[in-house]
Amino acid sequence: MARNWNTILRWVHLIFGFCFTIYFGAITFSNDIDFWDDSPWVTMAMGTVVLGIVFWTGIIKWQLPRIKKWNRKRNKSNSSSE
């Protein structure tokens, strides 16, 4: 497997996304609410750090190329119409 920024970002996004999903899924489907209240710092870390990593890697990996492509297409159509 070639190691470039595209594949690195994809795997970072997927791994942290799975961690986020598993953790909050366990909270959602757990009947023992007191167990999760004993460590609120873990929930805060998952909610801020992990969600931030998932959010920004998703933006960088999937949305920035889409925005760049849209801008190129828009600039190309503007220059051809003039």
C-alpha cells in the first residue's frame, strides 16, 4: 500500500471515527449509567479530541478536494465566458 497523505488521512479518519462510534454506542446501549458517570474526563476527551480529529480529517480528506474541483470549474467557466 502506498503511503501518501490521502491514505494516511483516510485511515486516521476511519480509526478515530470507529473509536468515537464504539464509545458513544456503548454509552447509548449500556444499561449501567453509573459506570459511565465515574469517568467524565473520558467522555470529554472523546467529545473534544476524537470528534475534532474525525471532523477535521473528514473536511481535509473529502471536502477540500470537492471545493477545489468546484472552484476550478467555476473559474474555468468564468474565464471562458469573458
